[in-house]
Amino acid sequence: MRDVAVIGVGITKFGELWDKSFRQLIAEAGAQAIIDSGISGSEIDALYVGSMSAGRFVGQEHVGALVADYSGFSLMHIPSIRVESACASGGIAFRQGYFSVASGMNDIVVIGGIEKMTDVVGSEATNILAMGLDQEWEAFFGVTFPGIYAMIATKHMHDFGTTREQLAQVAVKNHANGALNPYAQFKRETKIENVINAPMVAYPLGMLDCSPVSDGAAALILCAAEKAKKYTDKSVKIIGSGQASDTLALHGRNDICTFESTTYAARMAYKQANVEPKDIDVAEVHDCFTIAEILAIEDLGFVKKGDGGKAIDNKITTLDGQIPVNPSGGLKAKGHPVGATGVAQIAEIVLQLRGEADQRQVKDAKIGLTHNVGAGGASCVINILEAR
Amino acid sequence: MKDVGIISYGAHIPSLRIKSSDIANAWGKDPETITRGLGIIEKSVPSLDQDVATISVEAARAALARCNINPQDIGAIYVGSESHPYAVKPTGTIVGEAICATPILKVADYEFACKAGTAAIQTCMSLVKSEMIKYGIAIGADTSQAAPGDALEYAASAGGAAFIIGKEKVIAMINETCSYTTDTPDFWRREGRKYPAHGGRFTGAPAYFRHITSNAKNLMELVGTKPEDYTFAIFHQPNGKFPIKVAKMLGFTPEQVEQGLLCPVIGNTYSGSSMLGLASVLDVAKPSDRIFLTSYGSGAGSDAFDITVTNNINQFPKNNAPLVSQLIEKKKYIDYATYTKYRDLLYWE
């Protein structure tokens, strides 16, 4: 395998983008990434697009062909592949694109991630997202995403003494970061009492413990590292990638407070990158709910299992903390257009490693990690990048 | 357009009320959060024998009681509503017969969500101005539907107002009117469906706020006025919060809005909403008062009116019919169980 670099990033604003369509959003992100990289469209060998459920959200399948067409590549007839793994679709599309360049099959590929979720009403969005759970054993009986994570949170509180306040502090931290991110859906801070007093969704998770329903897209240009210099001097190298799966339904797990998809994917990525958790300078983790970030920092090995809540109290994960987590605002404040999320996480890490994250810049960030989870932890992809 | 205006008006609000807190309790919601969040304390409820036809007739009769015109001189009746009792068969004909305005009479029922009544005013203005008719009656009335448990249930209420448009003895001159319309699906009820549906937060920024602010600015530009030139400002009031917010966005003060803001105590009367607000303002208006009215109808559109009160208001016998404040005061509370019966929410086989 040869080395691969990210040489361009593009991201749209996340939010309720009622005046932008699915195809407009992905074309906008893709065009930005191409401009950022300095390549020309004719040099692109393939497209990989992560999208969870364009079929249900906007009635459009055949997303690969659509994206190629509306990005202006239909006349080039390049291969375009849509990747689906629920909320991990974007991160896994990236990993597939990475493999294709690393193998020598392609030199330059574009990775896109997209979801347009606000064309349906809220209850329908909840139902569509629940398709990422086990339909026969979970969703059919009425379990929704918030319900799954609420059970995990309750167990975590029971087993480790994690508090309601600690959960809320995750949202407070991520909103504080989101306030500094021009692309964020919620560019505003929130207070702990707002989070605790917000309308209840599924105990103990209130409305402000949940990531929002969002529209948005992100794109990346990957290039064989040996050729990256030709285009840019600010490329970021991919040094590790891991992906793992777990039981689709929560009840099949040994311990619902550990996502083994994360621990296995992390082990794989750390090994390839030849780094340890303590070497990570900045991380974008999958905080679809506040409890999910607590689980993530434990399963990634940043803190010991059960200490996630205390880590929030000790401000280990704030922008100026020991291991800044979700400087972008995370899924909570930046927004969570599910297919776009994994790609947007990598875009944020690339900006951090290039030192271009402005007010939310993590100091001296050299190695960054992204953690992208599918649904209730049945799939997970972790990518590690290094500044050149 | 300087010669057409309102020569009389009348209002009607059913006397039954239900408190937002009672609805909230029935659904296990926090009453305080709901009441404060929507800015609605209570709403009017139609009784079993009240519908858009009876409300329209009451309002039209009230308008006639305040002016000395021969009903046979009324050339047109347009009733705007989204809860006409019949899908096919007009409400306007019932009103026409009830006030003895038939048979040489133009009638049609209008529907444009909450702005059908103000659209009816515009039609009557055109017919009067072109001298096709001497007087026209424009009515906006609703007994709006809301699905049990839906957020709309706290707001959807009942009431209406009628305005007689003409050229003689005008109490309030309509200086100018303009409209702003797009195809924006923020709220709708499909044919055959009992309850409407809405697009969540989509009903805010791209719908209510965009249409009202755009249209209001257009009107002020058209007539060369500023918010401070108006004594009163009335906006469509789907809840207690939106009209205050849109007024602030446009530069109107809470004092200008207060007299026409009825939603907190009667709910959203849909087609009656901004028109009842206008009736409430005319109840207290003095000569030379300038009134700014902007309606909103989902789907979506807005009608705006620049109105100046004339000296004729001094001789206007407003006490020949109930004032809006009296209609608001005359109330009887019901509980949620009674509400479900009156609103036909219960069914059995």
C-alpha cells in the first residue's frame, strides 16, 4: 500500500437549508474541495459518496450517478460509488476511497458525504434514522435512536455514577466550540441549566442532549502522497484507518456501555498508524447524543472505561484541554446530516492539522483522529491523520 | 384608491374558552412551558351549534346594526375561511339570506388559509371602486381544526369579523393594499382530511416571517410611510409570539401592536385573526389614526393594508353591536373532556 494524502476539503454550512437541494449541496461541497486542492476536474479517477437514506429523505436513490452527473463528471464517465453504513456512511466512503488510492488503482479520488434531512417532518426523520437499528428486533417495537442511547446512558449512570450534569456538560462544551465554527448549525453557546431543563426526549436525554436533524454536505480530495506536492504544500497524510462491526441490535452486546466496534476499529487504526491514544492531539468523535461522546472517549482509550463523565468535569476534552474533542462543535452543535458527518469530521481534522481552524484552532495539532459510528454502534470507522 | 374604505364592521367570538394549561395537562405537558412558549393563555371554542356560517352571520348582522344601509344595496358577499361547513355549497349564500341581501348578489367562498378574509376585502374594494357594486361585505371566519395532541391544538380557535366596504360615510379609508404570494407549503389540509398538517419550524422563517416582512416593506415603500407613522399595527397572529417578533423586525413597537393582538386570550381564529385585530383597533380608533394591517395565509401569501381613520368614526354607533373587548370578556370555561365532545374528537363504533 502506498501513502495517501488529503489535499482538499469542502464543506457547506450545516442546518435547515430549505433553499438548497440534495444535488446543490453535494455539488457545492465538491466544487469547494476541488478548488481547495488545486486539481482540475479531469484528473479525478473516481467518486465515493456516503449517504444514509437519500431514498427515504428525498426520494432519490442511485446517488453515485446523481453526484457524478451534478458535479459535472457525466461526460468523463468515471466510476462513482455510493456507500451506506447508517451514520458512518461518510467515514466508510472515505476509507473505501483511501483503499482505492493506496492500492494504486486510482491516483485522485473525491470523497463526498451528504444528507438532506429537513424535507421530511420530524417524526418521519426519526423513523428513517431508526432504520439504522435492527428493524425486526428493535425499530419494529418502537425503539428509536434516542431510546437506544437513553438505555445506554441509564446503564452508564448506574454502573459508573455518571451524572446528568456530566452529560449536559458535553453539550455545553460542544456548543461553545460550535459558536466558533462558521459552518455550524448552532453557532451559539448554551448553559448547563438550559440542557437540563430542555424538554425530555428519552430519560435521561433531553432535547439538548441530542444532535439535530440537519442538511449539509462535505467533500475531500484524496491523492497519492507521492503526487500531492504537485498540487499543494498543505496536504495531510492518512496514517491509519480501522473499521469494525458489532451486533446490529443493542441486546446482543456483552456490555451496552462499550462499543466494541469502536474498540476494534481503534485498535486497527492505532496499530497501522503506530500511535497510542495519548499521541492524539485532536479528535472529532461521534456525539450523536451526549452519552455517545462519553462512550467514545472511553472506547478510544483517551480515558479509562467509566471515567468519561469525570473527564468532562475535569475539562480534559475542551479546546485547551489535554485532548480536545469535537473542536468543530461535534454532531451536537455543528449539525448531523448523517451521510455527511464522517466526511465533515475529516474535513475538520484536516483544517486543524493545516492550522486553518481560526478561533477553534487546537494548538500544535499534529495528529488528529476521527470516530464515526453507524447507528447504535453496529459499525464504526476510525481514521487517523497527520500533518506533513 | 383614495375613495374606498370601511363603512362598518362587526365581530363575533364564541363564548366558550379552554385554557392552554388544561390542554397541556391532558397531554402530560408542562402547562407553564406551553403557555409561555406559545404566548396563548386561552382560546375560544365553538359550541356544537356554532360554525363558520353562524359566526359569519353574527358578524355581518353586527356590521349592519352599526350602519344605516339597505341590505338590498349590498352587491357582494365574500366569506373567507378554511373551515367552511360544506365542502361544496357556499357559506356566503347562508349569510346573504340571513341578512336579506339576496337575490341580486355576487357571492363566493374564499380559501387561502388565514388570509382568505383579507383577500375578500381586496375583492370588495375592487368591485366598489369599479362601481360594479355599491357595498360589499368581506368576512373572515373560522372554527379551525387541530388534531388531538398536535401543537395546533393550543391555538386553533373560533371567531370572525365582517367589514362592509363602500364609498359613502367611510369610517376608515383604505389608502393602499398590496399582496405578496409564493408557493410555500408550510401548512396544509388535503382534501378529505379532518386535520391540517404543518412543516414544523418551516412555518416560521421562510413562511410567516418572509411573507409578512416582505409585504409590509413593499406597502410602506408604496405609500412612503415608516413604522412610526402608524398609530396601530396589526399582524396575523398564529400564536402570541410571532406578531410581536415580526413587529420588532419591521420596527414597530409593542404599544402599536397591543390593541390588535388578541391571540393570547382567544387563540388563532385563522381567517378571523388579523380582521378581529382590525375590529378591536377600530373599537378605540380616533380620527386621523393610521392603521397598518398585514395578514398572512399559509401556502403562502400576505395582504397588507394602509388605513386612515376618518372623522366619521366620531358619529359611528359602535355600541349598536358588541365591541371586541366585550366579546372577549363574555366567556365560559370548559374542560378538555367537554372540548373533545364539542370539537368532535371522540368517535365510537
